[in-house]
Amino acid sequence: MRAGRLVSILMVLQSQRMATAQALAERFEVSLRTIYRDIDDLAASGVPVYADRGRNGGFALLDGWRTRLNGLTPSEAETLFLSGLPGPAAELGFGEAMADARLKLLAALPAERRADAARIGARFHLDPRAWYREADDTAALAAAAEAVWGGRRARIQYESWKKEVERDIAPLGLVLKAGVWYLVALAGKGAPRTYRVSAIRRLALLDETVERPRDFDLAAYWASWTTDFERRLRSGTATVRLSPRGAERAVELGAAAARAAASATADAQGWRTIEIPVEAVSQAVGDLMKLGAEIEVIAPAELRRAMAATAATMAALYAAPTKPATTRKRAGETS
């Protein structure tokens, strides 16, 4: 336990310029006295760590000194083989680098653990793409990744649902969501915006650097943005009845519908009445039709009428006799 903490403290000092005793104590959930004792032990073992006193002081390593110790236990190193996504890495332009890193990581493991690590890569595969979807156009992805990584501003031509626009942006991060890449960036003043990479028709790097907001957290931003997006997208509600089979398939209508179906009480015939979030009527009809006769819309009336009209159109289409397929006669043929 303590040996692992000493290695972790060394990794922290090696990865950042300076760390205070208070920050280290909070990170490793130990007392300040323990941190001071750990620092003394590191110094006694030959690690050139020194204390910079004062208001902005802390502990740091001698400039230019680095350890060859990677700080990974065998189990930790093995789990890193689960984190590699070859497809997305290649799209970002890091495919070769990832392959090299995996080889180096494998070489760093003890001989008796290499087989286990290799077996993880052979038996576990991560596929971030949604069902029945082809990969998005990622022509602009490599340039977007270069802008994000290099901290450079960019000029994009972006095709929104309204029109194609051109604007200068300050890229902050890239997100892969269900096989689709999104670029998070600042455009002028205000909150960051989200751009679908496949809708970027052109991206040109500029010579200006990005002043990244100190308090920006990509993961926190994405969690907040997706929650807000889903809420805005499905701003309406509908009251529906689900058959027993429909309740089982409620997940096809979204997580909220699945939760509502699971908690609803069934009537004598097994049907459940629930309220679910929906989009505009035209979109909601397509979504709810997935369940066919296993769902009945009760309200709003406009959506119920639209469902009835669609069902009637389909019934009329299938009630008509099927027209036999006609074939064109080839030259020289006789009937």
C-alpha cells in the first residue's frame, strides 16, 4: 500500500511541475504528516525531490530528471489493453502510434504476464458504433484533432440544418458518441458549442493559438450538453398504452419510456398506461410506429390523429392487390 503510494507520488511529480503537500494529501487521502514522511523517503532513496517554500511553493523534481519506472502494476498494465479503440485511433491519425504503444507496454510487462495481456486484446473488443450505422464521414477529423492537440484556432465551413456557415473557432476537445465524432469549440464569446465532425465541409488551421478556459472540463461539459440536448429534442409528452409485448420493447422508445413502463401497473389485460417524452408530431409518429399494434396513443389528440392517419394509409396500401411484376421481352421473343 505505502510502496504503491510512493510510486504514485513520484508519477504525479513527474507529470506536473509542482504539487503542494495539501494537494497530495487530498489526492491520496492521507495526512500531511504522512506526505512529508513519504517525500523524505523518496529523497533518501535517491529521488532528487526538493521543496520550494513560499505562497506558491510545493514539491518538485529536479529539472530534467525522469525515472524509467512507469508506475503500473501488472494488472493495471493489462487493463490498458481494453482502452484501445483501433478504429477511432486510426481516424484520429494515431493508429500507428497506438500500435507502437501497445508493443512497448507489452514489452514492459513481466514475462509471465505478457500472455494474459495479449489474451485480453484477443478476447475483448470494444465497438463504439451503433447498430445499423455506417461510419460518419471523418474527412475533417484529423485536422480537427491537430487543432485540438496543438491548441490552434481554426476556420470551418459547417453545414447546419439551416444553411452552410463559415466561422472561426477555438477547438477545445473531441468526443466520440455512438460512432459519431463531435468537436467542442468556442465561437466568439459565450459558452462552447458542439459541431458534428461529418458536417464540417472544410477545416483550415490558423496561426492563432487557443486561450483555453482554465475551468473547462470536457467530460463535464459533454454530460451537461447531452442532457440538455435530449431535453430540448423531446420537449413534448404523450400518454400511451403499451401491451405486455410493447412494455418489453419500451426501451426502443428511449430510457425514460423503459423506466416508465417498468414502474407502471398493468391492467387486467396486461396493458400499461404511461407518459413519455416525444419530439414533434411528425417525428413522434415514426418513432412510435416502431412498436406497431403494441402501442396506442391516448394523448395529445393531434398525435393520435396522425397515428390513425398513418395506420389507415398503410392498411389501404396493403389491402390493395399486389401488382404482378412485369418483365420486358427480349428481342426475338414471342409470347
